[in-house]
Amino acid sequence: MISITIHEQACRGCQMCVDVCPTKVLSFDDDKRLCVVQTPQDCIACLTCSYLCPSGAISHADYHTVKNFYRDLAFGSRMSRFL
Ligand code: SF4
Ligand code: SF4
């Protein structure tokens, strides 16, 4: 399963990752003033939180990416002959 790490010393508590996550994996810990991983099993590995974090405080491991072939224009043009 995917592993998500919040590097607590880097997190500045802006909550942008909490707001952007489409599956609500992350939440905000009011006591610590940091975001925390709440439901890692719901992570779809979009990596949006990681790219968006201004501190680079979120990292992921044990995931694989699937190529978005429908956005590959060269592949799409080859398919047009069948349409
Ligand atoms: S986006 Fe980064 S700095 Fe902001 S709360 Fe999330 S982990 Fe912390
Ligand atoms: S990688 Fe995507 S789904 Fe996973 S925690 Fe980050 S924003 Fe949410």
C-alpha cells in the first residue's frame, strides 16, 4: 500500500494539502498545528498534495503511476484511423 510521510519539521500548517486532496486523506491537527495523514488507504496517488506543498513536506512511497494515454497526442492520432 502507498506510504505517505509528512515531514513535520517542514510543515508550516497552511492546510493547502488538506483542502486540495480529492479523497480527504489528510486532516489538520489543531494541537500540533500540522497536517496529518488520516486515511492513507484512500490515497489515489495523484501527488497533488506533494506538488502543491510550499515546504515540500509531503512524500510518497510504494506507488506506481499509470500513463494517461488519452492525453498522448501521438497515440491519439494513431487511433483516429479506426474512427
Ligand atoms: S501543504 Fe505542506 S506545509 Fe501546508 S499543511 Fe500541508 S504539509 Fe504542511
Ligand atoms: S496524493 Fe492525492 S489522493 Fe493522495 S493524499 Fe495527496 S492529494 Fe490526496
